[in-house]
Amino acid sequence: MKQIPRILISYLTGNSYKKEYQEIIKIKSKDDLIKFQENYLEKLILHAYKNVRYYHNIFKEIGIVNNSTVNLSKFNKIPILTKKS
């Protein structure tokens, strides 16, 4: 029963959990883990850039996204979101 939400989310988002699982089992070293984390962080940033006006404006202002390419060296320039933001 616990698999149903994961399968449903994968189906609705167009993602295959099997593909992600295959990526996870390839992690054998610290460098592999860092690369995996950076890859998913880039995907998250691009998603926010494309779908959330606030983040689109912020990311454009700090230059973290350029032509659908993420510059993670500017990640620390993303302001903390507060209730006042």
C-alpha cells in the first residue's frame, strides 16, 4: 500500500522511480553522492525558476540560471525566504 503514493506521484510528475533508483544504486563514493545531490539541486532550481514567479525574479537577479543552465557557485546568494519576502 505504501508504494501506491510513490507510483502515483511518479506517474503524475512524469518521473520514473525506477530510473531514480538506478541512479541511487550507482552511488559508490562521496564524489558520486555530491554529483547526485548537485544534479537534483539543479533540477529543483530550474523547476522553481520556470514555475514560481518569485524565484524566477530572484534567480534572474542573482544570475544563478542562464539559458537553462544553473550556476551552483551562486547558490549561497539566494536569499532566505521569510514571511516578509
